[in-house]
Amino acid sequence: MDQSREGGLLAWQFRIYADGHRDRRNLAVHAVTVPLFVAGSCAVGLAPFIGPWLLFFAVPAVALPLVLQGRGHRLESNRPEPFRGPGDFVARIFVEQWVTFPRYVLSGGLSRAWRARGTAAERPRPT
């Protein structure tokens, strides 16, 4: 994997994204959980203005996608780069959810990966 992050976080993450998002199960998890994360993070930001009760829904909407996506990444043959620390974790997660995954979908990457791969169990084994 590319640890240099040449071009910055956005360019680096998008450059390596397809390599770590090929398994259909992981793609399906991301397709469902990224919108949930985005909605949850918006709700966290709105909670001070609307009311603290909103956090009851917002926090799980942010946390659940992180857990499910982490499990989805275990299905991939190319695992994500280790995080460099807490700040890197937050930055990479927010960039992935808000920018990189939507960009991946809009650029056709998700549909190409869906058509090309399948699950590890469906892929032919090398002989």
C-alpha cells in the first residue's frame, strides 16, 4: 500500500480506495452504512440547536457504520492502512464517509467493483 500520502489525504485515499473495496459484501455494507453515518454526523452537529435527545439517535448512527465497515474490511484481501493515531482515524473516517465513498460511487468505481468481483467464496481459486 501507499503510505506516502502524496497529494494529500483526499488524493491518497481515493487512489488506494478500489484496492480495498472489492468484496461485494463489503461494498453492500458501505452502500448502506455511509448514508447512515452522514445522517448521524449531521444529527450530532444539529443536536445543540434542536435538543440533546437527538444524540440518542445520532451517536448510534455514527458508531454502527464504523463497526460494520470495520467488519466488512476484514472480508477484503487488501486490508486498510493502519491509522497513524487518533487524529488520523478521525480524518480518514470523515473523508471516507463524506468524500471518498460518494466519489467512488459517482465515478463508477462501485459498479465496476460490483460487476468484477463478487465475494471471496465466489471467486475462482488459483490452480
